[in-house]
Amino acid sequence: MSKQIKVALIGNPNTGKTSVFNQLTGLNQKVGNYPGITVEKKEGVCKLPRGIKAHILDLPGTYSLNATSLDENVVIELLLNKSHKDFPDVAVVISDVENLKRNLLLFTQIKDLKIPAILAINMADRMDRKGISLDIELLEKKLNTKIALVSSRKGTGIDTIKELILEYRKLPTEPCVNASVIDKDYFENLQNAFPDQELYKLWLVITQDVNFVQLNRHTIPDTSSFNTKSRSELKRLQQKEAICRYQFINGTLKEGYKVDAGAAKGLRASLDRVLTHKVWGYVIFFAILLLIFQTIFNWSQYPMDYIDELFASFSEWAKATLPAGVFTNLISEGLIPGIGGIVIFIPQIAFLFLFISLLEESGYMSRVVFLMDKGMRRFGLSGKSVVPLISGTACAIPAVMATRNIENWKERLITILVTPFMTCSARLPVYLIIIALVIPDKRFMGLNYQGLMLMALYLIGFITAVGSAYLLHKVMKTRTKSFFMVEMPNYKVPLLKNVALTVLEKTKSFVFGAGKIILAISIILWFLASNGPSDKYANAEEIVTEKHRGQDISEEDLNTEIASYQLENSYIGIIGKAIEPAIQPLGYDWKIGIALVSSFAAREVFVGTLATIYSVGSEEESTIKNRMAAEINPVTGGKLFNLASGVSLLLFYAFAMQCMSTLAIVKRETNSWKWPMAQLILMSGFAYIVALIAYQVLK
Amino acid sequence: MPDIQTILVYAALAIAVGFLVKKFFLPKKKTKKACSNQDCGCH
């Protein structure tokens, strides 16, 4: 197999780097994480002329080689470590034709590392409209590189990049700026102390604020021949370096980059004024959100119903067609519903990411982030936390995945930890049935109590999420400084290819990531509910039939009672009985205990489990509601579902971490069991205490 | 002697439990260059 050319795509955020990556690799790409951290790693293969292939690595967006976040760390670590397996043969620095001045800072730094670098100036299709003209020949000479003028939107210039990659050995590697002039003596001493090392590499390692994952600072040993400077002196030198680079860039662009100012003003400024307005900005944003969530629910409903029906008939078909036996039962009652439980979420996830992707691609998301940042920052969150928090009202799983664009690790972690407090759609079946049972169907000033209770539960979720974010912000320490920097990219029509790839990638990630876990849990839950250790389970039919001998009881009622008796004596029933003493102070009996245990896999399982336990053939809420309303608390002798136990249950479900899939996603996103376990213990512990207080006060 | 369906059920159960144990409880292999026990900033 011939050796592939290793290419790193580097650039500032919002320069269209991912679009260029998509153009270069097409569908030959895969997404993973960098080892040890949760920064997304995108790589792919690009076919070059003459049958040669290039391995393309799409590095996280970075403004400079002075790292301030984990994402930027990844870029620096890779570029400083020649023994890294992904160390590039050639770097393609993507820049935006409208923001060339800022983008070139990174380019000049990469040149200093003496890595062959190609400058790809993207969004060239906007040059005419914006009155921009470039003297490519002069820029190539001044920047000491080769330039490709690209429009990833129109697909132009991609072939030029490919040709330049192919000829990367001919690219000059000399720096275009001599940054050491800022303190000649210091840099001379530094080079003399470590003659075998690249000077700029030494400087970067000395001045970085952050800790490296893979690069060992000890490879640069201490020496008495070199005295380094204090932190503040180094900071001052860094500032001087940036000024020196910008002086060079300004001088270069003055000659090679012209803008007709008359063409630059237009729709963008007017749109920005409205979309980031302190009143209208929020009104428009919430109107868009309302529209998105209404659409998600409305559009998802049809495919979800279809998937539900499809899996139900498939399950029935499997039971009727396959030879009777326990494995057939596992397939029809465990595996097929288990897979259905994964697939049914696909429409919601796909639609949610379709809209998020459209908002991001159009440039509107940056305005939202700017708008919300100030308010959210008070609670230790970032403007970018808004989207995951709101997505959490549909489902916490895609919401946690949506935190990936929050650069600051602490803010991202806090968002991940508090998002499950938001009222997700899986809580709705539980809320609806309990509210219908315990809250009177009466009105106050035209407002229905039951509707008000539902709204209150949504508000409780949001307030708890923001409140716990505030506490976590105060408790958690971070070594990474947080500051707000958001770029306002131009508004543009979203590229369908990018949107489609994002939706595909996120959906795949859910199905093959969390899906496997949900499936495994479904098998275990089915087994625990379908087997029992004692004779009571095995002889349930004889015992129940004997009990009703001589009584006038229909076969259907007899069968449901047998099923109920079996469940009570199954492993999961025994677990329910075992936890009964712990949940009794909350006003629950063992049957609710079983529903609590089984709904640990997913909250919506609660209603289904209770339906089986209360021996109701169907899961229709009206039927189960009547049976639940008739249940008697064995301790008090009163109704089991009254205001006290009902409110207690509602609050328990509002706060408890009753979702295995969310835990699995949190584990994947944080790369550690520490955080999902903390989430499980703290959220469920808090839920228990609140539910206990509610029951004891209201009973 | 258990029938084939029972064997298949236990096999599926073993795979499910094994998968969860492997995924959640067994430590992942780390390369030499991965995080040390110091606070390296990676999470």
C-alpha cells in the first residue's frame, strides 16, 4: 500500500474549514474523539491526481497557536510533536477572504514552525459582491507560500488545493515573519540553550497557559545556561509578538488586498441590528424556538407513530411465526421492542440536528450565542448552553451531544450536568397520568389546575437546571480561563451537503453509541421480568388457578392475574419488594418500586410497567388510570395515588436521573464514569429528599 | 437438558451483561502518551 500524504486542515472558526473538508473527502470520512479528551476528531481520505491519496485531518478551529481551550490544545500539540502519528506533511490553512487580516495571524505562526503550508482563501465567490480584489502573486511572495483561491460553496479551487498537496515538497518552509526581533537577546539565548530544537516551538511550549495531554514539557530540560522570564514578562512578549505579526500582515494586505468600501455595507448590518437587539433579539429567538419545537413534535409524530406501529406488528409477526419458546419471547418482547425503543428516537434527533445545523450554517446561531451569553454567564453557563438546554425539553441525549460546540470545558461540563433537569418528552407520559390522578380537573380564573401543574413542572426543571449550574460554577475549579469570543460570520444560505452530513453523523452516533446500551439493558430487563427464583414464579398458573377454583372469573381476567402474580415473584418483582422499605416514606408501594427500577432504563417505561403490574391488558391511560385510582396503600389504608404521593412522584421524576441512555451519553461525552455517577447520585439523592419532604408535608 | 431456545436466551443475556461490563467497568487501554495521574487538563 502506498504511503498517504498527511494533511492537516487548520483555520479560524467559521472560515468554512469543514466545507472544504467535506469537498475534499466526500463521504470518505469518519468522526471520533482525540485520545483522552472529548474534542471531536474528523478525518478522511482524499483522492489526488496520479492515484495518490491524502489523509485529511480536520483540526478544531483555532484563532492562534496560543491555546485557550482544549480544542486549541489539540492543534498545538499535534503541530509541536513531530513524532505524533498525525503530524502533517503539509498544512492547509483555511482563511475567509473577508477576514484575511485576522486569519493570517495563525498562518504566520504555522509558517514559523517550518511546516509546509498552503494558504487556502475560502469564500472567493463573495469577492465580487464585497468589492474585494487580491494580488495573489504578491501575496504568495510576501507570505512565502502557495495560495489556492477557493469557494467551498461552489466547489471551485478544490482541485488547486489537491495539486498543491501533491506538490507539497516544493513548498517553501521559511517563516514569513521574524518574530524574534521582539527580544533578540532572549531568543538568541533560548536557541543557544537548546540548539537542536525549533526556536518557535520552544517559545510556544514556554508560553502556553494550558496543560498538554500528549506533549511532555520535560522534553525541554532545565538548564543553567538559559534563564526564562516571569509569567508577566512572557505575557508582554506574547503581546509584542502579536503586534509584530499584525504589523507584517497589515503591510502585506495594504499592497495585496483591496476592498471597495461602497460595496461592503448592506443587509448584514441591518439584520444584526434586529437579531441582536436587547428586546427584539429575544422575541425573535424565542419565536424561532417555538416554531422549531412545534415543528419537531409535529413532524416527528408521523414517523414515530409509523415506527411504533411497524415494530409492534413486527413483534407480533415474530411471535406468531417463530417456534414457540423463551428465545422467541425474548425476540418479540425484549429485542424487537428494545430496537424499536432506539429507532423511535431517530426522527426527533434527526429533526433537531437538522434545525440546529440550519441555524449554525446560516450564521444565525452566532447571534443567539452573543445575545444570550451575558445572562447565562451569571450562572456559570455560556451563551452556547442555550441550545442544549432547550434541546433538553425534547430529549437529553441529543442535547448533551449538542454541547460539543462549547469550547470552554467547565461551561460544557456544567451544561452536560444540568441539562437532564430540563423536562424531556419521556417525562410527559409519567406527568400526564399522575397529574390526571391527583390534581383536580378544576379551573381558577379560567386556568386549568392540571395545565398549571404541568407548566410548573417545566418551570421547576428549568429553574433547577440554572440554579444547579450556579452552584457547580461556584464549586468547580478550573485552570482554563473563560472569556467570551464569538465571531459574527456572514449570513448565508446553508449548504445542504453540510447539513445532511451533520444530521447523518449525529443520528449514526446515537444509534450506534447509545443504541447498543439500550438494547443490552432491554435484554436484561426482559430477563429479570420473565424469570423468578422460586416455585411461586414457576407455578404461578397453578397457584392462581387454584385460588380462583369454583369462582366465576373470565379467562382474560385469570390470565392477567397470572401475569401479575408472575411479575410479583420475578427477579424484578423481588427487587421491587426489596426496595419497598426505602420508598415507603415517599408514599410508594413495591409496585411503584418496580416501575421506578424498570424506568431507570427510560422514564416512559414507568407507565407501561404499572400497566402490566396492575394487570391491565392494554396500556391505555384511561384504563390504567382507573386501576391506579382504585389502588389502596397497604400502610395507610387510603388511596395509594393521592395528592401527597402524586406530588412526591412528580417531583421524584422531575429531579431523578432516571435515564440510562443519558448516563451513557454523558459517559461518552466526558470520557469518564465520574461525571455520570455524580449526576446519578446527586440528582437521584436530591429527588429522593424533595419527594420525601413533599409526601411528609402533604400527607 | 435445556432446549436450544433457553440456551440462546442465556447466550443473549451473557452477551448483554458482558457488553455492559466491558463498556462501563473494565478500564480502557491507555497509550503511553495518554494522561498521567496528574491534572493534565484532559477529561
